[in-house]
Amino acid sequence: MRQIKQFTIRLAQRRPLSAMFGSAALVLLLLSPAAIAQTDKDATVSVSISGVEDELLSNVRGFLPLYRFDDKEAPSTGRLRYLHGQAEETIRQALAPYGYYRPSVTASLELLDGVWQASYTIDPGDRITISKVDVKVTGEAGNDPEFLAAIESSSLKTDAPLLHENYESLKQRFQVLASQRGYFDAQLKEGAIRIDLKKYLASVTLHFDSGVRYFLGEVSFNQDKPWLSEAMLNRYSEIEPGQPYQAEDLQQLQGDLSNTEYYQEVTLDVSPENANEDNQIPVVVNLEARNPTRYSFGAGYGTDTGARIKAGITKRRLNQAGHHFTGEALISELRYGIAGDYTIPGSDPRTDSWGIRGSIEDENSDTSDYTSAKLGGYYRHRDGLWMKTYSLDYLVERYEVLGEDENSKLLIPSVEWTRTYPQELSERIYPTHGTLLQLSVRGASEDLLSDTSFIQPMISGKWIHSFANSTRLIARGAAGTTSVSDFDELPTSLRFFTGGDKTVRGYAYNVIGPTIGNDVVGGKHLLESSIEYEVPVSEKWSIAAFADIGDAFDDEPDYKSGVGLGIHWRSPIGPVRLDFGHALDEPPGKKLRLHLTIGSDL
């Protein structure tokens, strides 16, 4: 106590009491909220980080508490200095997941011209390397090829740099595989990353126990109404009772049923809690039926067809065998038609179908005047992206050539293969990338209920490609040829014409082809091509420049070409195209023609 008193007295003697109180008051004044507020008034924060880049820089910014005030109004001085004081530790935390455990950080904070300058210079140092990797999968998944492949493809390797995301990725992959492949009792037994800073080495341990694997049991269907027969529904399922559980098999079954016209909602109940003593889980498919009838109606306009209206009806389900019917009627300024299609699901209703179809069509344009009736059947098979159709139709057609009526009867077998990408209709309306390829051949023989013999192969395609700047390049083309014994007996609907909205723009509909006098009578052969470049000017609008060329001919082509500009609108009902085509060759047609089309790109 004496020493303290003496010490105190000596201080008091050296510094007057009034001076001490004055200094203390000054300190309290400087630390008062009012003084702090005055110091920070209108000040902003500027944060600079150097020494790291890319993902390291991004992670440092995310961890650094002060960075959220960058280019913003500064908090109080106390708060500012507190956050700045946390910087070195948070930077270390931000670098650790990337294997940098010995960084050096130089930090500074100063107020210059009303701006708090926070500067952090980082030297991340060397990455720590992995000295030991101990990854084990026990249980029934120990020999599962998917788990073995996950381990083999993992970047967790001895002597490799440590990245925490590689550890987390493998751990998550094990958990996903267990869920997808029926290891519902799986658990992580041990998982750790150990860091030895003295040796500057890391070791990784990941022990995963899958437990037993479950199996799929009997598949049963629970319909809200007796819609399809059990036998018909079973044709949608490839699941065999007792097969190992795989989520993709269940997703396939659900997707196949959802894609039909029969059901509006498909849910699966596959719970491990319902497994029997053999670990088999019953599969219960709950089905909610669609309305059995769908009506459609549409109206539009095209410069080739004029104004048009269309009405249709679809009977989604006619019986428990899944038969369905589609009918459609079209009326336009140039043509009218009615068509019906009765479809019978095949042995695999997901890919195969049989059908009976019929149609009546009448066209009366400047170049074509005919009425045709067709009745036939077909078999259709989906093979990946290909839709393959094999059909046999009987065609009766009355047509006018040079003012005289002609009649023709033909029994026409045909093959048509169509490949469309993307396959989903919703993605084909305005695709950024896509292709359409159609191959077909049809013919007839005088020896088989036909007035003439002919064979007619044809190929057509369309290609769409988008660039980084969202512009699109669109190319299309078609080629066809006919070998016929008596061309005069070949109906108008089977001859080749070109010109119009979807062929060679700048010319009227079907005005390009062989002529007799002023009448276009159609040709034996066809060649068409087009190139178009589309540039968006807003989210919904774009402009395009195009060049088209083509001819329908008998012997040698006399190509007609057109160029032009277009305005395209991505409307709620689909793309609307207004194209101004300039015909470069005359005859036939006008020098400038407007083309309006509405419909999907593929």
C-alpha cells in the first residue's frame, strides 16, 4: 500500500490534478457518440483486396465483414474498426477451403478525404497437400460399381492439393447414390479432414456404411376411375419384382404415364417402411384421369393460305385398351380439309402405335385446283429422337390441268422418318439450338390398284444455332425427285411446287415450277435452300435478313432467288414473322412481297 501511495503522490506531483482531469475530459469528449458521429458524417467506405483472384477473391469478399459496406455509407467509427479487426481471421477462413492454411495478410484502415480506405494485401502462400486418403464403403454397396466409380473419379488423391469441395463432393455423391440405389439405412460412420500445420500436411478420412440394399416389389395401379385395364397399364412398366431398387426406373415409369393423354397426375408411393422381410418395397402408382374429351379452336392468317380457322376434337380414351381418336377441320381462303386419325397403342404403348386415318382436302389457288380423298393405315415407332412411320394409303384425286379435269387413283405405300431436336414440343417453339431432319419415300405401281407407277424420295431439314450474343443463324433446305411412268397421271398433290412463306420468299404461293402457257403444272424434281440471320433488338422483338433460292423443275433447274428483311415477334401464342421478300428473278411473281407466318420454329 505504501508503494502505491508513494507512486501516486509522485505522479500527482509531476502532473497537476487539473491537467489530469482536463486530459480525461478531452478523451471522453473524443469518444462520445456525438464526436464519433461528427467524424463519420458523410463518410463512405472503399475496400481494396489484392494478391488473390477468381474464386479465392470471390470467397474472401463473401467472408470479409467490411466488404458489404464497399462504396456505401460508413458505419460508426467503432463499428468500422471492429469489423476491420476481424479481417485477418475471416480471410484465413475464406482461404482454408482451398487448401491455403498459411496466408499472410497486411491490413490497413485510414480516413482520407471523407473515405475510409480499407486495404488488404494477401499472400496465400503454398497449398497444403494430402498425405493420406482413407476412403471406405462398407455394407452391400462395397462392390457396387457406381460407388467404386465415384471413388475412382474423385479428386481426393494422395499428394494432390487439398480442396475441401472435393471431400464434400464425394461425401454428397455417396449420399445421393444411396438414395438413388436403395441403400436406405446408409450412414456416414466417419468423416474428417485433419490438418497438421507443423508438417503442413492434410489427411482425409471418409468411411461410409451403406447397409443393405432394398428391392422393388410388385407394381400396382390405383386409378381414381376405371380408365385403362391392368394389362394395358402393365405395358408401361419394365419393373420386375425383386429387381434392385433404382430411382431412375421409378422416374421412367412416372414420366411415361405422365406423357400420355390419359392422366393429368401420376404419383408413386414407394416407401421403405412398407418393405417386407425380403426388403422388397411394393410400388403403388396413383393415377388421376384427364377429361376424356379435349376441344381445340384456332384462327390465323398467312399470306400463302389467307385467313384460316381450325377446329379439332381429341377423344383421349375410347376404351380400356387405350384407343383414342383425333379429328380436325380446316377452312381457309385457298383450301379446306377434314381429317381423322384413330390410334391403337402397340405392344409398347410408349413407342409404338397403329392407326387408321382418312382425309378430304380441296385446294383452289392460282396454281393448284384439286380435290382429294385419302384412306389408309400406318404403324408408327419412336426410336430415340426418330419418329418412324410406315403407311399404306389409297388416294383418289380430281385435279385440273390446262382447264381440263383429270382423275387419278393410287395405292401408295410410304416410309417417313423424322428426327427432331429438341424433342419436347415446348422447347421447339423458339429454340436456341435445334435440328429437324425428314426423310421420306413414297410410290405406287400400276400392277397394284394404281393409274400410274412412280417412286418419290425426298429429304428436308432445318438447323438453328445461337451465338454468344443471342443472335441466331437459321438454315433450311429440301430436295426431292420423282421417277414416274406417266406424269400426266400424277395428281397435283404429288407434284413439286415452290415459292411462298416457307420456301422461296418474294414469290407468291407455289408459283415456281414448270409451266404450260400461264399455268404452273408442277414438276418432277425440287431443290430449295435458305439462310437467315436473326438479331434480337429486345426481349421479344428481333430483326432478320434472309436469302432464299429454289426451283421445281422437270429437266434442268432454273433457280429463282429472293432476299429480304423480317420483323419477328415472340408472341404469347408463338413466333410471329413478318417478312418482306424481294424477288430477284421474273417471271413469276412481284418484285416485293409481304409474308406473314405464325407458328413454332421446329
